[in-house]
Amino acid sequence: MKVTVFGSGYVGLVTGICLAEAGNDVVCIDIDQDKIDNLNKAIVPIYEPGLDEMLKANMDAGRVKFTTNIAEAVNHGTFQFIAVGTPPDEDGAADLQYVLAVAKSIAEHMNEYRIIVDKSTVPVGTADKVKQEILSVLQQRGVETEFDVVSNPEFLKEGAAIEDFMKPDRIVIGTDNPRTAELLKVLYAPFNRSHDRVITMDVRSAELTKYAANAMLATKISFMNELSNLAERLGADIEQVRNGIGSDSRIGYSFIYPGCGYGGSCFPKDVKALERTARQVGYQAELLNAVENVNNRQKHVLVNKIKKHYKDDLQGKTFALWGLAFKPKTDDMREAPSRVVIEALIEAGAQVRAYDPEAMDEAARVYGNKAGLRLASSTEEALNGADALIVVTEWKNFWSPDFDFIKKTLNDAVIFDGRNLYDPQLLKSKGIRYYAIGRGL
Ligand code: UDX
């Protein structure tokens, strides 16, 4: 089938390339000429395992093309996916200007039936706005043609996005038109083989489903982070509590890991946006508000522990920091807890030597030559000359470090661990002072 994808960012690229992989004829369009030029040379602007190879294979097979030409893009696909950004505005509500600009562009060039698919995470009611925008432009142009606007939210995890697209837990299709739902089911058939994963519903419920999923996951994390702070003060170990509650099948083991706060491009933005949406319809979303506040506070937990350990005097101290990305297997530093830690330490007069397996280029882009921050090229190099070690992201190669080397290299033999990677007893036996999250033993 013929598919057009507006927006060659994270979601748009994964969607476009995976749909091409399934044999569709895909055109990806973006307003950023440099990005499109690079993609035409098979250079992927983001780090996502497997995406490079899949892009090359599908370009070679002629199934995916990249362009900035709107007329060409609109003429191409029966399906017109909208996968552009919805960044928060000053108030934290999702800014729809890019989504509506795409809707306008589609309407300006559309001459026959098109299915417009909202893939971007958009507030409830956006499909209606997209529909209105298209109708009004078509009217101005005097063009009469049918179209449908569908909500089809993505549930892709960075670092596992291809797997999530290829073997989704569910495919949510929000539309009031059964015929359109059938067409989308055919498009998604290759990803829907072992059992039926398609859930069709009305448009508004589909739009809300995306926010509900992310807000629920963020709530689980903030809940555990709140309990970890309590456990610490009560002399309990949150890791044992986690095991104890995870064994209840109603609760489950996933997404109950305490840490130094959630980050990324979705949770912080979506929780905030849903809370603002609630306010707009006259409802105070107390729980969502708390989820956000707990998380903002949690991002400071490591710094508070460090300050306490050093009796509020960080002047001239140097910290090795492992992990810049907001989670493993990505180079994304958006809303990453590492940023809060780095900025607070430097603000307090300390120096930071940071290392991440994938996010070094991103860190250089974000921070340039920030005074007080040095980017190291390995875990060992970060440790060299440092007083203490801080672990912020749970990359696999941080899990079993050479503790003897760490003890020998650090001036103070102390580790501040924001992800509970290590065994407190082992570190004690090695003579390393260990601060973790919620381990009040
Ligand atoms: C998330 C959703 O999982 C995905 O379905 C949605 O489409 C987009 O947002 P992503 O942002 O890629 O995906 O990351 P995810 O793996 O969900 O992790 C989010 C954050 O939560 C990370 O900072 C992670 O470290 C943190 N986290 C996760 C915890 O602190 N504890 C946990 O138990 C799980």
C-alpha cells in the first residue's frame, strides 16, 4: 500500500521504515532539508538499535523515499501519517501548531480520498481540529473529496522501538468510520499475526488511551520513588519491598523500579499535558500533579545525598558520572535526570567527568564547552582524578564494574547510585561507602 509519513523524527522514521519493511511503498517527508539529505544518504539522525540496517535494506529495495516536497508526499499515500512533534507550550499543554500545519499542507494538495492518521501524541479533541482545518482549506480551494481522520497512537519505547512496532502489545485505532478501521487493519496485518491485537474505538478514547498508558506508567514509578524515600527513613529496603509487592499479579514486577526519576521525551511531557487538559475542562487532576511533583523532586535525590555526605561543601570536588541518557540503549538526554545532577553539582562549585556509552555526541551538543563539565571516553577515564562516583543510568556495562579499581582510583571510595545496581553488602566488604535509593538498611 502507499503510505506517506509527515515528520522524520523518532516516531515518523520508525513508523515509515517498519511499514516499508512490511512491503509498503513509503514516502517520508520533513521540512528539515539537511535531515532529508542525510536520510537520502542512509544517515539516520537518531540512535535506535537496528534502524540503520533496516533503512538501508528498504532504500535498496526502493520501498522508502525521503523528500521535502509536500505535493509529491500528499499525492503519494492513501494513508497520510502525521508524526510531527507536539512540544509543551509555556503552560505545559501540547503545542499543536506543527500538527495543524501538516493538516493544512495535506488539504492544500489533496484531490482524492485520503486517510489522515494522527500518530503524534495529541490532546483529546485534536482529530476534530485536524478535520476542521482540512475541511476549511478544501472549501477555500473548492475541492470536494472524502477523507477520514484517525487516531492511531504509538507505544514505542526508545531503544526497543522496532521490536515494539513489529510485535506490538496492541494497535489502537480510533475512528468513527468502520470502513477506515478495516483499511488500517489491512495495513497493520503484518504486525498482527499471532493473535488479534487491534483494538478499535472512538477517536477521543484512542487519543486518551495514549495519555492514560503513559500516565499510569509514570504513576507507578513516582509511587515507588515516594515509597523509596519513606523506606530510607524507616530503615527498610525498597528492593525487598519491590520484590514483595511485585509478586502480587495484580501489581506485577514491571515499572516498579525506584530510581533518580523518570525522563525522556514522553512521560514528563505527557503527564504535564494531561494535567493541563484536565484543568482546561475544569477538573483538578490531583494525582497527575503529584506524579509530576514527586518526579521533579526525585531528580534531586542524588544531589541531596551528595551534599549531605560532603556537609554541603562541594567546592573543588570532582565527580565521575556514569550515564547521561535518560535510560539505556538510547542517546536521548531529553529531561534526563543526569542533567539535573550535572547542573546542580556545577552550580555548587564541583566538577563533573561524565561518560555514557551512546550519548557523548548528544552531551557535547547539549552542553558545548560547559565550564566544570568534562566528557570522558570511558568509565575508567571518568573515574580518574574523581573524588566519588555517581551512577545515573542503568547501562548493562555499569552493572559489574571492577570495584577494586574504583576503590583504588577514587579519592574518597564512595558511590552514589541512582539505579540500585549494586549489592550493599558487597560494597561494604570492599570498603566502599555506598548510597543507593531507598535502601535504609
Ligand atoms: C515511554 C513508554 O514506555 C512508551 O510506551 C511511550 O510510547 C513513550 O514513553 P520511553 O520514554 O522510551 O517510552 O521510555 P521507558 O522505557 O518507558 O522509560 C521511561 C523512564 O522511566 C526512564 O527514565 C526510566 O529510567 C524510568 N523508569 C522506568 C523508572 O525509573 N523505573 C521503572 O520501573 C521503569
